[in-house]
Amino acid sequence: MNIYLIGLLAYSALLMTVGIVISRRIKTASDFLVAGRRLGPGLIFTTFLAANLGAGSTVGATGLGYRLGLSAWWWVGSASIGTFVLATMLGPRLWEIAQRYSLHTMGDFLEWRYGRAVKAVIAVLLWLGTLAILAGQLIAISWILNVVIGLPKWAGCAIGGAVAIVYCSAGGLVAAAFVNIVELTVTMSGLLLAVPFALSGVGGWGHLAQTVSSSSSAPLLSITGIGLKPILAYVAILVPSFIVSPGLVQKLYGARDQKTVRLGVGLNSLAQAGFAIVPALLGLCALAAFPHLNNPELALPTVMMKLLPKWLGIWGLASIFSAELSATDAILFMLSTSLTVDLYKTFVNPQVADRSLLSVSRIAAVMSGVMGVILAILLPSVIAAVKIFYGLLAVSLFAPVVLGLYWKGATWRAALASIAGAVGVTLTVSRFTRGEGLWLLSPQAIGIGAAFVILVVTSKIFSAANERE
């Protein structure tokens, strides 16, 4: 049997075992959903970073490095900026509100601030979008297995989904937090070790720079080589998304106090910013060594198998497999809790008993995982899947959350108008500009701006109408 496959199978068995063992500690829905609000800075840091270093940050970002060079930094780097804002500004305030009012999800916050109608609309929109990012993680896993043993995409997606479903549906946030410690250790050590060995494999930095410069006229060795407009497009999609991501906010709710939020999430932001250069460098190494890959998203697993010593290649493949699984469980957890709390408990069975809610949470995790596998088989690439989620998240949720936290004048009618208007503007601009946007602004940036304008103006109009009445 393929030694790389043996390593991945053994590692998958370890993760599932940890999840099942931890599940014995889960007694209530609160334990499952927010870990009883008892996670310290270390666990918040690891569960955040493990969730953030997923398919887009590894396989997808290395594919961008293969095509764009060092400018690929902005994919993960933009996420780190958003996470820093969450750590220092919105996060502590969101935690305080969640603690005071026993909130478990971002949807709970929206219901508390605006009412059930806004919660329902956002829950449905983001549930559909989140399926796309879950699919992206599973696609990345399938690319790894394709390079290792030639496994078809559909089979790789099914295997990755099965592993994540087992340990996420068993133990919820507690299991994810402890499994993430294992995953993060493997991920960071494998990818960080891969950089010097990969550079050595292509003859060192000098030879790499000469090779890629002679093979392409694009400024691949400049962190701003892609130009201002593409950089701003990444910023517009990823910064807001990592500020208001429901999955990250729910992990934040599991912190034991506000200081833990600032420290744990803040350290995560710094780690993301430093890590952002790793996939860009590995992408350049892949370009220098394998300049004719048909699929750029095969760059990372190809480097691990063909450019590194076998012992490190096994570890490296486990590291990216680990990264995809760690993000998969975060997304699967977000999907299941959205179904359970934001939709089932709110609209179907408000008086559901705690033990029954726990059972529903686990069933929802399994259902969401199966649907994610199906979508992964249909979508073409990691980045295509991830952009669907981040674009929808930033456009629909950023303005209602930010203004809901800091402006008392925001109303529920205005929030609904903002969501509908922002999505409509984004789709219209994208359609008529073929996704290019206007001037330096991407369709998503224009949609976010429209969301703020619509929410403020509409709130003023409804407030004036109420005063006249």
C-alpha cells in the first residue's frame, strides 16, 4: 500500500478517536455549541487559527502563489487584518452581549438586535453560502488524495466529509477545540518545515528568482505585483468576512472572558499574517520545479510528494490534510448550529428540551456534511467555492452587524433592506462588468458600500415616518 496513504489514514483515525473520546464530556447543548464558555486564550488561539488555515489558506493560496507569486500573500494577509479588527473592536463587545443574554450563534445576536425576520433571512443566505465553503475544503482534500493515489475527486470528497462528520457531530466545539490542537501542531510544523526544503529542492532562492523571472514577465517576486485593484478586491471580500464570520464569532462565544477574546484572537491574527507568506513561497517553488501543472491547485500536494524528502513529504501531506479538516469541522459546526439554533429552535420548536437540542445538533451536522460532499463534487475548484461564501458573507452581514453594534438607530426593516439591496447591487455590478467592478472597486466592495448607505438612509426614513405617526 502507498506509504503516503498509510500516513493519512492513520492520522484520520487519530482525529476521529480524539473526537469520540471528547464526546463523553458533552452533556448539554451549551457544551456542544459554545464549550460551556470556558475556553482559555490557548484554546481560543488554536481553534481560531486551525479554522482559518483551511483550503483557501493552503491549497488555494498555494495555487494563487503558483499563478501570482508573492502577491498571494494578500489572500491570507487580508484575513489576518479582519481577524485583528475582530480581536480588538467587535469581538469583546459581541462576547459581552452573548454572555449577558446567553447567545449561542451570530443568528442569536441578529435576533436580539433586530428580530427574528433578520435572523431568518441571514440564516438561510449564509447557510447556502457556507455549504460552498465546506465544499471548498472537501475539494482540497480530494486534490491531496488525487495526487497521492490517483483517487477520483468524488471519492476524495466523500472520505474527507466522513472524517469531519464523525468527530464534529460527536463532540461539537469542545471536540473541535481539542482536535484543533493536534491539527494545528501538524499543520504549522509541516508547512513551515516544507519551505526551506522546497527552496533547497529548486536550488535556493537565487535560482528560484532567476527561473521564475525568466519564465514569466509578470512581477511574481513583488508582494504588490498584481496591482492595487486585485489587492483591494481581496481586502473587500476577506477583511469583512473575517470580522463577522458566524463560525468564528461562535468560537469566540466559547471564551471565558473578554481578555481571552483579545489575547487569543489577537495572537491568531499575528500568526495568520506571518503564515501568509508560506503558501506564496511554496507556490513559487512549485512553479519553478513543475511549470506545466494543468491545475494550479495541485501545486501544494505536488510539492509535498515530489520536491521534499519522503519523511517530510508524508508529514507535509498530513499537515495540509490536517488544515483542510480543521477548517472543515469549523464550517460543518457553523452549518449544524445554524440549522439547530437559528432555524429549528427559533421557528420550529422554541420549547425544545436541552437534550433533544443536542441530538438535533448532531443530526444537523451529519446532514450538512452530506450536502457539502454533494456540492463539492459539483463545484470546479477551491477558490471558486471559497469566493462564493466570502462574497455573500461580506456583502450581506457586515453592515447589519457593525451598525447593529455601534448605532442604536439601525432598525430591522432597514437591515432587511440593506441585505436585499447589497446582494442585488453586487449581482448587478458583477453581471454588467463581467466581475471586474468599477474603477478600483470590486462588485463586493460596491455591494458593501451600498449596504451601509441603504441601512443608514432607510433607518432615517423609517424613524422619521414613526415620528410623524
